[in-house]
Amino acid sequence: MNWCEYPGYLVGSEVLQNYGCRMANGLWVTFELVAISVAIGFVLALGLAITRLYGPRWARMTVSGYTTFLRGTPLLCQLFLVYYGLGQFREFWQDIGLWWFFREPFYCAAFTFTINTAAYQAEILRGAIQSVPRGQFEGALSLGLHRWATLRLVVLPQAMILALRPLGNELIVMIKSSAIVSLVTLFDLMGATRLAFARSFDLSIYLYAALIYLVLVEIIRRVWDRLELRLSRHLALR
């Protein structure tokens, strides 16, 4: 018996026995998609937040427009614009050597999720940086630290603690939102579930998928709680 069929035998579900392995592979695709997009999105968001706060006026306005558009439009619409919209320019992408990227649903989904979560994370980080008392910045400057050194060594560490909970919420939102990639023929967890239903017509498969998402979100929530408690334990001593 294959290891990924074991849950099906355990709960007596024939549909899990038949499609458990496919759902396990889909779950791994979901992991990859969310991990890549959130990690790269965080790096982009950090630069966007700093630019929004300390950049020249034209750069601040550009970042503001970027975050406003991506936070104000549905993620599904953005995914369709990237996958179907940009995919129409096949000859152009082939000429510049990027068709290998835009023809793959996984890459298109990862790109869409990255720019989307970067917009949300940028606003989270911007708010966290602004929440650090101004005296912290001024005190570091008075000690002779350069402006960017102050931001990196004094302000950002405190801002990250403030942003930790909203960033965790954003991670959970991205996990649940990842289900929409099944609409662009990507066999993530939801894509594998839809395939299993199309072949078995057993609605219980959606219940199992929902439970998997629930367990995954609960694990992340508990891990995030422990991480937040560990990083902010010095604040409780005050």
C-alpha cells in the first residue's frame, strides 16, 4: 500500500484511496507556490515600503499606485491578466527569450502571487515602520549612526516585531487564496481535488480538501504564535 493512500484506508474513504497520492502532490505544489511567492514578495515589499517612506516624490507616487492597484483588484483577475493576457504576446516573449516562463501556469501563478503579496506586505511594513517611535530614529542619529544604518539596525528590527502578526495573517490568506490557481490548469491541492471530483463525483473529496487547508492554516497559526511570543518576550518583561 502506498503511503499516501493510507489516510484513505484509515478513514474508509475510497476516493481518498484512489486520489490521495494526487492530492498529496497537489499539496506540495501549494507549498511551493506560497513559499516562493511570499518569500520573494517580502524582499520586494521591504524595498517598496522604504521607497514609499523615504524615496523621491515620483518613486513614492509610483509605489502608491502599484499597491493601490494590486490591493484594490481581485487576485483572480490579476492571475487571468498574467496567464491569459500576457500569454497572448507569444511572439514577443519568444523574441526576448521569456516564453518558457509565461507558458507555464506555475510560473505565471507564482509571478502573480508575488506581486500581489508584495503590495500587501509593503503596506504592512510601511505601517510598522511608521509605528516605531520617532525618538528611536532621532536617538540613533544623535549617536552618529548613518540614516540607513539607523533604519537597518534600529528601526527595522522593532518594526518587524510589530509587523509579525499581520505578516502571518497575510501568509494564511495566501494559502487559502492559492486555491484559485486550479482555474489556470495548475494541479495544486484544489486542482487535484477538482480532478478527483470530476472522475468520482464524490463531494466528500471537497470536505477532505477543506480539512487539509484547515489543518495547514492551524499549524501555521500555532507556529506563528510561538515565533511571535519568542521574539517579543523581552517586551513582556517591561
